[in-house]
Amino acid sequence: MAGQPPDRGRDVVVVTGAGGMGVAIARRIGSGRSLLLADASRAQLDRAVDALRDEGYAVRGVLTDVSDRAAVDALAAEAAGEGRVAAVAHTAGVAAAQGAARTILEVNVLGTAHVIDAFEGVAVPGTAMVCVSSMAGHVASLSREDETALATAPAEELLGIGAVAAVGDSSTRAYIVSKRANQVRVEAAALAWNRRGARINSVSPGVIATAMSRTEAEGPSGARMLAMLEASGAGRTGTPAEIADAVAFLTGPESRYITGTDLLVDGGQAAWLRRHRPA
């Protein structure tokens, strides 16, 4: 069954990242809208686009490396050319078990800054953006000075910030710092988005049942991650659909007065780490 043809009179939804969360979000908020799905992997992007088209979505794939500002600017311009940009969900990212520290920083820190900046330029009244961060950002321990720099420094300076340089070759540390950077970057961006009549928030998932989390579970930190799920009382991983529900809320009319904040969707894992983890 062929997908619906693009309709330039429709609202436009942009989703970066064609993994489990990205596709779930596309399904949740893309109905009846022109949907642009972006990813750096042509194979993964084509599979996701084909599946969504078969389900009747008016979707196009746009090959995009978010660490490349020119590519992100082109994506934003393409979205604006389709119609009114109603929602942007930025899910593209690299987990600690998936890449070297430098790659994680380039995609998660620099890439998120690029997406926020580029889509601010095409935001209109009513546009809502959600960046997918992680509960890992809530357990980062950074100085106030480093957080301010991560929140407000020009994108081209981000990889030179002390906290970023200090991660060295540690993929785990790079991931934690990158996800805190996502949260504070969104917080700082809210003012500029407000002035456009638009909103921006982040969502911080816990352990979600995706290919990325399976890779993590099979890695060096996997046993600790699974033990935390049991100790915190969550007893299970979250599902991509639960993250999609949170994104639908934050991009929908029920959240018109919510901007510049982070929503934890982690089954209470961050709360357990803060208040109940054994010393």
C-alpha cells in the first residue's frame, strides 16, 4: 500500500533518528501531517520510511548527520518549505556502548545544539520541539560554570569546554555529560523560542526497550543497569510508545504553558539513585 503523497497545506512534523524511539514518535504524532524522518544511516532510514508509508503516513526520508550544521540547516529549510513546522522531535543520538567518546560528543552535544539552533530559525507561533535526553543527565556532576557554558556557548565552542574535554576516552562519561548538556541547552534556548511564540522541552527516558538499550545491556554496564531496574522498583524497561506519549503531550495543546524544562520518564530510576542507592 503506497503512502499518502505530500500535502503542502498540512502541518509538518520532523523526527530526527529512525530508531525505535524515533519511529514510535513518528507514528504517534505524524498522522495527518507531512512527516520528515531524518537519520545518518541510509539503510535504517529507508526501512523506517518504507514501514511508515505502508501504514499510510505521508513521510519522506532525509539523510542527515546532525553533527554537520550544514546538513541540519538543509533539513530545517526543507521542513519549512513543506509548510508550517508544527513539531520537531530530536531523538538522534549515540549511546555509550555504540561509539567512541568523540563520536558521542559530536552527535549528542554538537548535534543537539545544531538542531535547536537550526529549527529556532524556522519556528513559528505554535511550533513545539522536544529533545530526547536521558535520565543519565540527572546524575551528572558538573560545576555551575561548566553547565552555564554547555547551556549558552556557541555551538562551535562546545567541544572545547572544560567538562567536555575532561571526559577523555570514556564513552560512559561522554554520554553522561552529553545528556546533561542536552537538558541545559534546552533550558537556555527557551527564551529565544518563547519570543517566536514557540516552545522547547526535553524528555529524559530511563531504560527503554530499544536496540540501543539492548546494546547497553550486553555491554560492560549492562548488569548494573538491569540491577538498578530491580532495585528502583520499576521492575521493567519502558517502551518506545511511552516515550512517544510523553512527546505527544509536550508537542500538543495540553502543554501550551510548558517550556524550557525536562520531563523524566524513567520509572523512578533517577529518584532511586538520588535517595535510595546504597552509599
